[in-house]
Amino acid sequence: MILYTTMPLETVLQGLEDLQPSYLEMEVSGARVVIEETSLGQGRIVRLLSTDPQDYLNPALQPGMTINFIPSGS
């Protein structure tokens, strides 16, 4: 990507490193998945961690699907 601007690069990229997504690993429908938390109690499946081939055929577990979960911790 080429960015044409008269602004200093530090100003353009300021705060970009603060936008790191938070990933959680949890079990959904009996399979381990990695989700990216999009809001409180809701997330998007990023990765499926399973050795069972049937889990990869489950449309509810495909990456990009939005799921609801109960956040743990404080």
C-alpha cells in the first residue's frame, strides 16, 4: 500500500500498535477454537483447533462465524 500524505509518518501511524486484538481459546460444541473478542460476550471464530475432521465440516465452527459466550475471569 502506498500512502501519499504531507503529514509525518509518526502522526499517521500513531496509536496503530494499540489496536492489537485479544484472542481467547475456548471450547465450542465440543471443539477447541480461537476467537477474537468483538464485544462483551460476543466474538468471531478465527481458528479451529481440532484433530477431528468432522469438526471442520461443521458450518457453525467455520472461521468468521460470530458466537456468543460467557466471559470468564474478573
